[in-house]
Amino acid sequence: MIREILSGLLWQGRLALRSGDVRVFAAHGYVDEGYRPSRVPFLSVVGPLGLFSEPERENGRTGVATVRVPGHVVGKPRAPVDSVPPNGSLMLRLDGRATVTLTGLPGGSFASTATGPSVTAAINAKLADALSGGLFQEPSGAPLADPLMLEALGAVAARWDVEGGRLAISSDPGIASMAFRSSVEVLPVAGSIAGPLGLEPPERSQEGRTFLSRIRAPKAMAIDVQVDVWAGSQGDLASIMDTVALSIPTRGNMVLRPSLLAEDVTDGATAVRLLTLGEPTTLLSLAHLESSDASLERARGGRVDLAPGASFLPDSGGLRLSGTGTASVLVYPMPAVADPFHADNPAPDGLALSLGLRVAAGAVAGQTLPVAVLMAQAQPVLRLIVRYEQVGTRLMGEVVATATLARSSGTQVAETRWRLPAERLEAGVALHARLEAGEGVVWLSADGAQQPLQDAEATPSPPVAAPGITVAASDMVLTLGDPAGTPLDFTVDHLHLVAEPVGPLDPALRRSVTAASRLRPGDVVVLGASEDGFRVGKQRFQALVLGVDGDRVTLSKPVEGAWPRGRTLVFQEECFFFQTQLRRRDDLLNHLYRCCVDYRVSALMDEPNARTTARLVEKPQVDPVARGASRGASGHPGTSVTEVDTARRGTI
């Protein structure tokens, strides 16, 4: 829990703090008083400095959930001398109702480590073919047509236990409301290989069970931490402290293990998808795309229009553009009904565009790659292109950023050029363009580092300034690619357009989200409405993790309400904190200004694992018998009869 508290403070620092137009970098802190950060502005978190129990505070409540274990059969271990004949058959009865015969299964000797996995893969493939081909049958021999039953059978799977050298077949968990029994039975059939596989009889056969999972009450604790902020000037420190007071105030709430939704969640959904890498959508976001967003952008849920040649890659690989393919998003649309809060220009002081760019190999000198352009009323507000040129023995990709700014005498164009090695563009780079309208300059950054203006090779000419006001307006269109065609394919894995000239985010922010792979069954998952990406509103939904499959997290109960991906923060716990001390520690000799803020975080320390405490029955069956009457043996294995007057509480 303490580790999550420190990470939560870093999350807020990386996302919310900035000094003027420069984002603050953040890391875990140092206790050495003589430490000096390598770059400023810089934020560090030091702790825990103290750990205290809070006996006067009520501990949290225990949490409970039901966990369903499917019915299964586990075969006997196979020795190297055992083998399976080829072209075998296997007949199964699932859930006491659905019957299927699998034929044409491969064979081989178990002396080879490949035999078990190959037979298992063939069984899974045959089960999938039987389900899609309608080959499951009712006990009467008629085709199985129950849609709920067919949907449940999609969870049937065979697995090969490499360590034990045995085959296991598990059914679906069952559907309690439909009284579906979860079980796997192996039936005799001509050419059966159940015996060679160790399934006749199996080593273990068990029907599905439901268990009660209980989480113990957490301990109420308080943790002392210290936040250090360094800046290069008094003005920078003052700007940072403004945002500290807003985002990390003297008292407030902090989320732990923050995650971001990879897709919108509808009412009644039983699973959510989480981003592996990503950044939150803020109040000033005009357009926001992450690699998983196939049809909608995150800031307002607008449509992403793709022209032939543009496509979202599977497995969240990003947006691929080739040839004449383009992807376009409507930005800051004019409301259908007049809105007095809708400004004519959403970003008069400037804006910022960041995107993750990866260009295909094969570039040659003289090629021009159009990456992105933001158009407003036939004028390019901001444009990014890459021009390849030979510089000595190296092929360089010159990133050219241009912006149109308006003055009383007309419009003028600001331009900035930055040469990057072609291999860096091929490996992937996070580009950030910040248009500062007052200065009339487009400032560039790559992977969080600013353009080296003193490097003659990287920056052959200084930026061209054109002070004015951005020509941004309503109904702008942001386009990736060019309808006229691009000479090289390129992929964009994220894009974020902000209506403010902010600097690049700390690169560690995108990597610090809690991906689905870091969750375990029994973990708490909370969905909360958030407008700025780090503060959570009153609307909440809480559930437990039942399972994780890739980026998809299965929940213990259906989701209540609709949760848009760009306005939802997923987290595990929320802590209350308050400021205890604020002090300055300036180093005037080195022009280093430092502010130290101490916080006490009040948290509930949870045990990491859920406890399985009891086994439940799906459908209790009670057969009252008159006292003193003769009784036969119970028809339900594992049950017994107890006299009412001698029964003690807790024994039944």
C-alpha cells in the first residue's frame, strides 16, 4: 500500500504540475540534503518518513464475493512409455446435457514433450468447430439450440499440465439462474482415446462449485511523506506552487493504482478493458486518441473517419496510415443550439499537439511525409511534416512544424525545423509541438526532451517567430496523413491536442498507468467520473476482479451506469491526505529554488490476497421428514441429517 501511495503522488505531480509552459519531471526522492536534480523543474516524493496506526478511526468493512470454479476432469499422469493412437475419438457430456463427439484427434508417444500440447490444441480446436458448426446435441439426440447454453459452452477448454504430464478438461462455470450444472463427463465411443489419455477413469472428477471469497477488514494507518519541488527561478517556483495548491492542496483525496479505460463501458457490462500505456483526458483536451480507440476519440466521443489506406491495427497496435489513407476528427464543433459559453476561438494563446510517431523503414533523401494538420476555415492552424535529407553520411528526418497566426495586418506563418536521425523515427518517437501565440514560436520536443537550439546539426536555422493570435475556430478538422498520398507508411499510437500551450508530459506518466496484467483476482476495481484525469467525482462503481485475459478484466458484478473512456478514472483505493508543514530551502548560490511540503496520508492497509472461506451450493434442496419416521440414505453425497433440537448454530 505504501508503494501505491508514493506512486499516486507521482501520478498527480507528473500530470498536474507545470511551471509556465514546461511540464515538471518527477521521480522518487532522495534523503541526501546535498542532492541537486539534473534538470528543473523537478518534483520528488520521499517516504515513508513515518508510519502510525489510527486507533480512533474505524477500520474499513470486509468485502465478500462469490467465485465460481467450473466442473472438470483431470487425467492420470502420462509416463514416457504411454502413447495415444492416431485418428482417435473422444465423447464428452458437458453440464449434464450437451453431448459432443470429437473425431480425428492426433496421437503420438508421450516420450515426446510435444504430444500432450498437440493433442490438447486439437481438442480445443475441435470443441470450437463443434460450437460454431452446431454439433452439440441434447440428451435426446436433437441439436442443442438453447442460446444461453451455447454461449456458456464457449468457456469449455482443455489444458495440458506440463509439470504433471496430464490432461485436464474444464467446463463453463455454469449459470445459476438457469439451474445449469457445471460438469464434464467422458462417455464411451468407438475408437475412444480416453483410456490412453488417462481419462478412463480420470484421476479426479468434480462438478462445479461456488466459493465465498472474503477480504479481511483493512487496518487504519497514517503515512508521512515529503514532496520536494525544485525550480530554476522564483517565477517558476511560484507557478509550480499555484498548481500544487490546486492539484495537491492542503487537504484532499488521492487515488491509488490509477488505470484508464481502453473503451467505453456500457450499463450492465461484466468486463472492462484497460490501457497498457496512456494519459488522461483533461478539461482542455480538444482531441485525444489512444492506440485502442478504433472509432471514437476520447475528449468528447467524436467520430474518427478513416479513408481507404488507414486502419486501426489489432491488439491496440495504433493507427496505421499508408498511401492515400487519412484519419480525420472534427475538433471543437459548433453546438447545435447557441451556447453562451462556446468561445469563437478555443485557444487564442496557443495550443499543443503531441503524438507517438513510428515511420516505416525505406526512406530516401528528398521524400516528404505529411503527418498531421489542423485546419480551420481553410487555414492551417498547425501542421507537422517530415522531410528527409542527407546530412553528411547520415539520413535525417527534418520535422517541420508550421503555424498560422493572425495580426491586425493579416496572417503570418511561424516555422520550426528539427533534424532527427531516420532510425529514431523508425524506432518510434513521441513528438510534441507547442504553439506559443504571444511569442509566435512553435517549440518542439521529442520523448520529453526539448529541441537543442544550440546544436547546429539538429537545428540548422533558428525558429521563425510570428507573434499573433492563433486562427483556431469552431468546426476545425484534424487530419492524419494526406489525401494526395504518403511515400512511407507510418503509425500513430497516440494523439493529444490541448487548447493551451503546455509543454510535453513527463514520459514516465504514460508508463505509470496500471495495466490489466498487474491486476489479480480479488483485487478491488473502482470506476470514478473524472474531468481532469486525477481527481475523482462523486459518481463511483466498485467491484472485484474475477479474471484477467489480455487487457480485459472480468468483474464480479455487472457495471452500473455508462462510463465514457475519456472521462473515467479506474483505480483501486482512495486515500485522504493533509498538509502538515511547508518550508523553503533555497540554494541562491546555484540559482536553485526548493520548496518542501510534508503530507500525512490516511489510508486503509489491505491484505494483498482474498481469502476463500466457504463453499456454497448453487441450489439448496430441502426434504423435510417427520421426526421419528423411517428415513432412507441421503440422495445427495456429502450431506447428513441432524436432529433439530440437538443441532448447534454453525454446524449445518
